[in-house]
Amino acid sequence: MFAIRCLRKRVAEPAAGLRDEFRQDESGSVAVEFALTAIPFFTLLFAIMEAGIIFFASATLDQAVNEASRLIRTGQAQTAGTTAQQMTNTICGKVVLLTDCANKLKLDVRVYSNFSNVAFPTVLDSSGAIQNNKLAFSMGAAGDIVLIRAFYVWSIMSPFSTGLANNADASNRLLQSSAAFRNEPYTS
């Protein structure tokens, strides 16, 4: 009887010992925890970085449109006979981070009789794409009120695009900048 008890104890002890040792062993737990949190962390980090880049690109587009609008406001663009493509190239030369800017940047320049009539007509279709036939390019004459708008479709790379792409289709964000002003009295 004593022998059977000792035999049972020896057989049961290693199993219990392994079980207890396995429960207490924490080696590798950091790797498992990192694997569980790394993908969401880096995805969120990438989305935050992309949002910052988009806001920076939007700010540079605002600055470039303001500088280009000065060319129209002072009459330099009108006296030089600047075309829509030349104005697009002028803006693209002053922005950073906008890939294929010369082809993807769209301009809408309109003349109004007074500031109360200035309107922002939509240039997007129901799917969020820019309709080129709704864009105009008229820089006006001295004393005219002009609205210049620039549109650029930014492709979202982050998987969290729903928060970043709220004004175009599901995978793009429409960056836009505008300036309204009265042309200065200039002579051509």
C-alpha cells in the first residue's frame, strides 16, 4: 500500500509540477502582448501621421493659392495673358507633397459683380469626382470681384480612411482652397 501511494505521488507530482511551472512561466508573454497590440498601434500611428501630412499639404495649398491670387488681384496675370494651365503650374511650383500636381490640381476662377453674389458652386458629381465641365477660368478686369478655388484629390493610404476622407469618395480626400478679392485698379 505504501508502495502504491509513493508510485501515485511520483506520477502525479511531475504532471502537477509541469502544470504549475507552465502557469508561472512568463517568458514570451511580452512577445505575445506586443503581437496583439502592435498592429493596431502602428495602424493608428500611420493614420495620425497621414492626417498630419494631409493638413500640412492643405496649408501649403492655401498659401500657394493666396500667392497666385495676388498675381490676379494686381493684374499681373491678366497683362501677361496667363492661361489656366500656367496658373496651375504657378500654384504647383509653390506647394509640396502634392504628387502629380500639374494633372491633379483643378482651378475654378470666376468673376462676380459684388461680394454678396459670390457663390461656391459645386464642382463635384454625386460620386465625389471633380467635373471638369463645371470649372471656369475668368480672371476679370480691374475692379472686378474674383473667386479663385483650387481642388486637389488626395489618395488616402491609411486603413482608417473614413475619418480622413469625409468630403470625397471612400478612399480620397478633396483638398480645396479659395480666395475672394477685388482686383486692384491696374492698367494693361
